[in-house]
Amino acid sequence: MGAVREGLPEGRYGRSADERADRKLRIAGSVLGVLLLALVGWFGYHYVVGNEISAEIIKFDPSAADGVQVHLEVRKDKDVKGYCTLRARSEDHSEVGRLDVRFDQPVERVDQVVTVRTTGKATTAELVGCGTG
């Protein structure tokens, strides 16, 4: 008794349709993967380079009834002029104060303590964002 073969003899009829489809899918997946990686890299680069001003709140003191003292540190290029917006919030998370702080000094690092005046008792202060202009 002889063995019964399943499928075509190898190498006789070329690649099967499944093998060709698998190869095309691998190529398409590779191309899409490279495009996605390039897109993420482009957005990441522009996010890092596009921010001419970066800032952070070092600490804040909400002990006063009508304001919050905020210690703000700003890093920027020397020739950049801009601002950062600070917000004070109450215990129920409603906004009770807002302040735009300008930075026109020709320095790369600004370390400043400012007071955000409030309409009620604040429990926290946050940096909303920074911009040029």
C-alpha cells in the first residue's frame, strides 16, 4: 500500500495563493508599521521642540483666605517672551482664581513666587499652560 499525498508536490507548481497572500500581508503590515512609527516620531519631535516655554509649579501655599502663593519655575530661550496661566481651585474643584504671569526677561530660567488672588478659599493651584507672545 502506498501513502496518499495531501496537497501538491513541492516546487512543482510555484507558490500557492495562500503563500502569496501571506507575503502581501507581511509587506503591507511592515509598511503600515513604519508609517505609524514615523508619525509618532514626528508628533513627539514637534511636541518637544515646539514648546518654547516649559514651566512647573515647585510648590504652593493655599493658607491665605484670599489667595494662593505659587512658586513657579520657567525654562525658555533667552529671546522668548511669553506667559504662563495659573489657576486656583477650591475644595469642590471649582475655579476661584486665575492669573497670567508674563516672562519678558532675557534669561533662560525664571524662578518666581506669585500670588493668585481668589474669590474664595483655595485648596490647590495648577499650571494651565504656557505660550509665547
